[in-house]
Amino acid sequence: MREEHIPKIFSSLCFESYRICKIIGEEAGGTAVAVQYVAYSAESFEKYNTEFAPRLQAEHQERFGTSAAAYRTTLEIIEEGHLVDG
């Protein structure tokens, strides 16, 4: 994921950051993770979906088949903040 898939997504130049999070409470016996990408803009995200996503999703399906589920959800950031010591 980190060595291959994420760099391919970033080569689209549509995203500014990503997070990999462990899903807490999964009982399927393995480790489940969620990967969250932050696009530069709605236009960048649309470009990614149109020009890059179909090929990358097909590659993912070919490589992992049903052994790795992929769920896609689009979120709009309403507010973001960081705690500042002061």
C-alpha cells in the first residue's frame, strides 16, 4: 500500500495528504484499515475520479480480488483545527 498504491494515487497530483487509520473493533480476525485522502479541491477530486480512479481501482481488484474490500466514501471537510498549546 505505502510503497506502491499510495504513490500512484499521489502521482495524479490531485491530493495533498493522506492518513492510514486502524479500524477499531473489527472482529473479522485480521487488521482492517481505512485510508483517507485529502484532495486539493473538488475539481482535483473530480479529475482524479475521471482520469485516474478507474485504472487504479481495476489494478487493486486484480491484485487483491475479494481478499481486500474497498469502500469509497466522499466527505467534505467543513472545519479543521489543531490544538495549540498556550
